[in-house]
Amino acid sequence: MKRHTLVLASTVCTAALALTASACSASDDTVSGGGTAASAAKDDGPAVDGGTLRIGLDRPFTKLDPADSTLTSMPLMILANALYDPLMVNGDNGAVQPYLAKSFTPNADATAWTLELREGVTFSDGKPLDAQAVIDHVNRLAKPEAKCACAVDAAGIGGMTVNSPTSVGFTLKSPNAAFPGLFTRSLGYVSEAPAGADNPAVGSGPYTLESVQPGVSATLTRNPSYWGAKGHADKLVYKVLPDADSRYQSLRSGDADLVWAETPSQLKQAPADGLRVATGPGSTSTVVFNTKVAPFDDPRVRKALQYAVDRSAIEKVVYLDQGKVSDGPIGSTSPYRAQGTADYPAHDPAKARALLAEAGHSDLSFEYLVDSRPEGQQRATALQQMFAEAGVKMTIKPLDPANLGTAMFQRKFQVMDFVTSMFGDTDTALASLYMPDAPYNFTGWNNAKAGQAIAAGRSTVDPAQRARSYQEAAQEVVTDAPMLFLTENQVGFLASARTGGLPDVSKRTVVNVSPALLWVKK
């Protein structure tokens, strides 16, 4: 099947199939933006083969292995997709669909799943990518020495069996109706173990590695034995350009053909500079409280700060009308969305002051941790001014990304800035952020009603029932306010006018583009 010609098969999927990732398989172009990719590429004329595509990455990678979670972060998936084919992909509006897999179906209570693979797929070294290869991959990434963040997901698997060369059976330790969603990133990029510490893991993708300087650059060439349609460009050259302004200027000057972008001013300016834009609502800005320390163990204090925030003003001032206001953990494009999903409080500084007085904290002051990027600083400054209107003194403390992450995981903070793509997958976000023993429960929040609702949602394969459970949990999150929601933000790629095949990813909460679909105009 040709990746660049087929229309997304999800147009014929029912809602139930889309939500449970069952037999309705996505077409080969799903990674790039699906059916909308065809219309976007139509204006480019026929695809052109040959040449070199130059791609600017926003962060360094330590190794070319799905075990490295940096490689499978959203901005670097354009590199991962060149070397590894994902089993599952995030489609439009948060749906999870088969890609390298043909189907992923559950039993009645979502405690057992059957994965069916495409036939005839091989790794770039010629070995078959079969059921045993999937099991070996999952087992490798689950081991502590792999240091994969995905190990917490693999830990929920009780057993795996080879049903046939193209069929894997999974038995889970507890029901998980969203299990296929765990195979859209590290666990789903099936690979053979690296031959050595400095070697890449062997994948089945459309390109193979020619050379690499970890943290600096990588050059890839077409995989001559690729099982599917060949990539258009002869070579892909990736360069790590961590500074957003330098990355943008490299595109304007012609030194790069495609770069990752999430700076609002650049997204707004790009069309005027003759650049192409492919973005989706893949990021949510929030404020996280440490609910284990006073005074943020008091929901009245958290609620007061919720009333103090003018989300519309933050969207306009920080995001320049490039995004939209967020009203809770179920995003605006989620399949579990319903009118009135969460009754989010309106901006009301007077109510904020009254709640603080009631809680005995009229003179509240705290330290706010934030990263050093310009939009982070702008967001923190806006919040500082809003909190001041409610009589609250907030001190801004910038940290580099590594130290900010350490503070979050070790829960060494009072209040901090948290911008994440996790809300692009409602199932994962709710279970990972709000369950008492969840791996990313940075807030330390423990709400029995929310936990029961999330567990109920994960235990049913009925999408309507799951939506009701998740909406109940979302309302608890908003009401008890362990986290404040600010904005849904656009993130994605900017490209030069000479880059063809750039897809429409505007409905994608996970912006996932395959470089094999792109070409360089001559």
C-alpha cells in the first residue's frame, strides 16, 4: 500500500472502533496526517523523489533507540518514524489506530488483548518483524537497564504469548480499555536490541542510519529493503538546534527545510515570511500544586488561585490568539468530550480573596518554578500579576529543564509551571496524572471519587460508558483543583516553500509526521 496515496481509513470507523482500536485499521499515511494529507499535498503537485531533506530538531537525543524516551517525544518522532514503524498511531481527535499492526482487540473486560501484525514486514537487517520480535522488544524495554520511561506501562502486562507468527496475546494485571494507546511510542516502535552501546537499535522504518553525532546531528539514507512504499528523499539530515530563534532563522535562510516550532510569535509570523505551517493542539499549559505541603493541601487555597487566573488574558498575551482556553483534563478534541465536561470557574479576584481569607491565608506567598523559555517567563509574569490582584505574592524562580524535571518528579516544589502533551490522550492523562499511585502524579493528589471513576472508565470497552466515567473524574479534578488549566496550544512544524507533502495535522493532539512522505521541490 502506498503511504502517500491512501485516504485515512478512520472515515469508515465507528466511534466504538476508534475508541477501542479494534479491527478498523488505519491506512499507511496515518502518521502524517491521514486523509487531510492528501488535500494538503495536492497543491504541491506530483511528489518528487531524490535530494536531501534537512530537518531542525529542538532537543538533543542521546541514542537512536526507542528505549530513549527523548527520541519518542513529540518533536523527535519525525526522527523515530524514519527508523522505526509504530504499531499504533494517534489519529485525528485523539483516536488511537493501528499502523504497523492490523488490529488490536480486547476481550469483554479489557483484561486480555490480541495484536495482529501485517504480514511480510522485516527489520532493515532482513529479520522478520513477527510476534516473537514484538515480545522480545517489550521485554527488553521493560528491564531496568533499558532505562525506558515506558517500563511503568510494560509493568501492567501480566504475560505475552505467540498465538501465530503474526499474532500476539497480552494478558493484563488489571483491566485497561486504553491498552493500545501504550503502543504509539516507545513500546510500539518495535526494534531489535543495539549491537553495542553506541549503535542504533535496528528498526523496520523507511530509512537507515548512515552517520550520527549524538546530541548534534544524524544522517539517514533510504532503506533499500523497506517493506512499504519508499521515502521520497534520498537522504535525511537532522541537526539539533535547541534555540527556537536560531531554528526559525535557519529555516528563513534556507539552511533547513523543516523545523519543530511551538513559539506563538513564530507561528503567527511564519506565513508572512513565506513559510508553511503544520500545527495541531498538542500542548496544554497548566499550573501544578504540591498538595502534600501546606498551604496547598487546603483545596480552598488552590480554588482561590483558580479564581484568580484569567485564562483568556493568558491566551491573548502569551499565545497571541494562536490557541484556546483550556477547561480541564479532557481536551477540546477528545473523543470523550461532551458539552459541559467540566464546569470551570470564571475569573473572579473577589472570590479568590474571600476564599483565602476563609482559609486563613490572606497574605499568601509562594515560589513558582518555571523553565527559562520566553513563553514560560511570559506566562509566569502574567500569573504573578493576576495573583497580585488577589493579594497573593508569587516569586518566580526559573530553572533549566533538567532541574525543573527533577523538582517535579521528586515533588520538591510548592507551585510550578507544567506544559505537557499528555492531555492529547485522555486515557493516558487521567490514569497517569491523577490515580494515587500513578507514575506522574506530581501533585500527590488522592481523590477517591476521581480514582473510582478513572478505574471504571479503564474497565469498560463501551466508549459511551468510558466517556461518562472520565467526565465524572474530570469534574473532580476541576472542583478540587490539584492543577489549574490555562490554555491549549498549537505545536508542530514550519517548513520552507520548497518542502512538499507537508500534511494537515490540525486535528492531531499528537503531531506525528513521517519524513518519508515529504519531498524537496526542484
